[in-house]
Amino acid sequence: MISYLQVENLTKSFGDNLLFENISFGISDNQRMALIAKNGTGKTTLLNIIAGLEDYQGGSISFRRDLRVGYLNQDPDFPKELSVLDACLQTDNEAVRTIAAYEHCMMSQNHDGLDEILSQMDLHKAWDYETRIKQILGKLKITNYEQLISELSGGQLKRVALANVLIAEPDLLILDEPTNHLDLEMIEWLEDFLKRSNMALLMVTHDRYFLDRVCTNILEIDHQAMFQYNGNYSYYLEKRQERIENWNSESERTVNLYKKELEWMRRQPQARAHKAKSRQESFYEIEERAKQRRNNDKVQLDVKASYLGSKIFEAKYICKAYGDVKIIDNFYYNFARYEKMGIVGKNGTGKTTFLKMLLGEVKPDSGSFDVGETVVFGYYSQDGLAFDEQMKVIDVVQDIAEVVDLGNGKKMTASQFLQYFLFTPETQYNYVYKLSGGEKRRLHLCTVLMRNPNFLVLDEPTNDLDIVTLNILEEYLQSFKGCVIVVSHDRYFMDKVVDHLMVFKGNAELKDFPGNYTDYREWNELLEEQERDEKKKSKEPRTKSLESKNQITNTKPQDIERKKLTFKEKQEFEALEKKIAGLETEKAEIETQLSSGNLNSDEIIAASQRHAEVNDLIDKKTMRWLELSEI
């Protein structure tokens, strides 16, 4: 293997805050490494140091000579006057610069200089390269090449920056949270792209499926030290637990030795102290080691939910559009008690708009939301909370409440509550501007939950949260005694938290799917495969008729083999048609009952559950009907 990057004994601190000390690691060609650590322990700082954007106190960083490095910053920055096309094609690659000139020429009215540019395209063999570039831009939904950078949202800017580093095709690609602001389709495309690429990779991401499927190695910063694992995320979880258990076993032995040495130190006569100096020095080393027990700090989100009545909310025939773009059209839905809905869909299909209409922040064009009197919303926005950067962390929380009610007669001070969220007493008196992006997210989550909501509305809650916090948030939501609606591109998170999905397909088409994201993905892939088979079969007769035009007259009827439905299959096919029609009727009747307002709470829950079951049966039986209809 060819060494691309070597980091030796690197140390970095901000004042008294030591992030890491004497860490060493290397990256070789074809290695795909992920960097994992808790928020605030130096992940982004390490990437910035390697990219040459921050200094460090000690150690060395060396690259292979002439190595081309691409870096996707967590908060990318381009000159505001640049066009999207120029930002995407910012690179030293001569072929890419020629393609940029070609695209600008084609967008102009007169196509001035086109002949010269075409010859340059041939010279640099840029035509295949242009096809790859167009594919990357298309997959990332970058279509308006002339738009200015100054007009882009944060999510659009991140996608432009990602396109830029992928198009440049560096030898070593460094990515900081590449999946933020990508929809699920884009994430799955990026997974496949990186797996097939020859680029070496170093990245920070909280997306655990992405880690598992893309990475070959894991680096972990823990207690200012670096640990390396030669495997994917699943392998890392197993070996990390072994490491912690081994460390703690060694610590137990050290603690026992410490107790014996402490007893010896107390008995040691002062007059003879100089004769045992080496043992005394050894004692202080043992004492320090004995206090370094490793543990898995957890965000313990044990917060009381307010009382929730039987009526949650009813979306009554909602319509919303922006110009010609329809978001929701005549949408009806009656939300059930303790329901946990996941919302997925491509960017721009209206997921966040739907949440804001529910919360009253955006008005529907027609229709209304009827929200129950006992519902207390807790809204976690993907934009984060607009904190006063000059406030201290403790003051942010105390402005909401001095004491937090945990239920069962238990209460907690604001300071104690912050410690549950891994904010140490020292960190609590830090100014907000000193917090990392992930720490600000954790503080935002803290301010949402301390208000004791019974209906959580979470818009991209996984962005910038570390994996430790995500695991505990998932456990909390699974046992949360209230309702949840969550929009997220984190497939692992969705699989663990939600009981059904509302899929926004675009152009006001919504599908209620009974299951988690993996269930939906498998079902959707099966549908796509069947559609491909149908198209293939519809083309086969025409192709064969052209190939065998002269052979048909010589073919006897008994030579033609044609598969037919068996008697049993024919009976099943006819029965399925009746069953599907009956289920569709039952579904319509349930929806009428739910919208009547005449059901009590238990009847609403039962009807909603049956509605989901009927939907599932319709999907399964329709799938089988399609299989039989193709025979």
C-alpha cells in the first residue's frame, strides 16, 4: 500500500482545554477511514489541521509528494459573486477548467469561441469527464448553473461544495458531515459512488449505515487519545466494548494496588522517606492511573411528558402550493395517540413546510389543523435555536426554568439537568459561542425537552449530534409517552424510532407506509424491479418479431411454448381481485369513520390500527396480483 498521509504525535489544545495529545495515524491508498468522537472533542478541528486551516501545538503532518487533497468543510465558503457552475468546477484540473469554459459558452447567446473550446475538449479528452460531471451534478440536484452563490441556502451550498470536491477527483478526500442536507436518495447514491471510487477517504459522519457500508477503518478520539480499528462500524462497536472492558479490568487491578501503596505511604516514617523516593514516585503514577476508569457517558433523557388527551390533531383537507409547485393537495389525516410517524422524501417535496403548517408557522392555502387542547408541542428545528452567543450555557437554560420536573415527584436544578446532557459544571459557564456545532445542537435539544412536551416535532434532529447522543435519543423516543413526528435522512435513526412513514413523493403525492425505512426501501426496490421487468417484457415481442420474421412461417403451433396460469393460480388470481376490492371498500369506510368525529378515543385508536393493517394487506395482495397477471 502507498502511504498518503502520516500524522505523528499531534497535540492540540485551546487554552486549558486539551483536545488530543500525541495522537498518531496514517492513511494509505484505497483506505476509507471514519473519525468518531463525542461532540467537542476535536473531530472537525483535526480535519481542519490536516487541511492546513488550523495550527497545532506539537507533532508533525506529512503528505505523499504531489498528493491531491480535497476537503469538504462543515461550513463551506465560496466568493458570493461566483456562479454555481464556477463553484462546482473550481479546481486545478485542466480538463475541468475546459469543461467550465464549454458550459459557459453553451449558455451564452452567440457561442463565441466555440470552435477553439471544442478543440480543447478533444485535446484534454474531456468529453467522458463532462458526462461524469453532469451525472454528479444531476444526482445532487444541481441544475441552475447560472445562479449566484449568494442566493443559495445552507443546504444548497453544502451540495455545491460536495459536487466540487467529487468532481476534482483528489487522491485523498476529506469529508466533514457529507450527508447533512442530502435527502435519502442522494445519500444512497453517494454511498455507492464512494465505494466504487479509487479515492482514499477520511470523513466525519454520524450516519451509522453510511459508516457500515462505506468505511474500511475507524479512528476514535477518546480521552485525548487515538484508537484505531481495522473494520467497519459494526466491527468498531464490538472491539470498542472489548477495549473498555479490558481497560476497566486493568483499572480494578490498579485500584487494588493503589490501596496497598496508599497504606504503605501512610505508614512510611518521615525520617526514612528519602530511602523510598522511587516507590513514592511510583505511587503517584498508580494513583493517577487508578482514577482513569473508562465509561460510556450517556445523555439520560428521563424527562416527564405532559398529560396527553385522546384528541391529538386532525388535518382537514389541507392544500398548499407555491406557484405551480404543489406541496399538499386535499390531504386528510387523523393522528393517533402515541403515534410515531417518520417523514421522508426528496428535498423540496414539502416535509418541513408540512411541519410548519402543523405548528401554525405557515398558513395552508385551504383546509385546517384541529389540534387537541392537551397537546404541548416541542419543536426541534433543523435551523437550530437562535442563541445569544454572548450568554453562558447555564443562563440559556435558567431563562426557561430554574427547576425541571422529571415526574414522580422528582425535580432537578437547571445545572443538574445540563449535566444529564454531558455539560460539565465547567462547560456550563462557557459562553455559547465557544461551543461546537454538536454541543449547540445538544443544548437546543435540552431546551426543547425541559419544557415537558407531549408531542415532539423533530426536523433533522440527527444533524451534528454525536453517535453517543443519538443512541440515547433513540432509546428515549422509543419509550416516550407521547407523540412523535420526525423528519430525518438518518436511516438507522428512522428504523429504530418510527412505526410508520409518510412518504412525500413530490407534486402533492403522499403515501402512508406501515413500517420503518428499511421496510419501505425493500418494498420500493421490489416495485422498481417489477416495473423494469414489465418494460423489458413489453419490448421483447417487438424485438423478437424483427429477429425471426422469416422463421415464423416454419414454426408449427405445437412448437410454441407458452406459460399459462395453473388452475390453482387462476383461482387465486380471481379471488385476489375480489379481496383487493373488498379491502379498498373497508379502507374508505374507516376513513369516513375517522373523519366523522363520532368515535371515542379507544375507537379512534382501533380504527387507525386497522387502517394501517388494511393498507398493508392491500399492498401485499396487489403485489401478488401483479405477479400472477404477468404469467
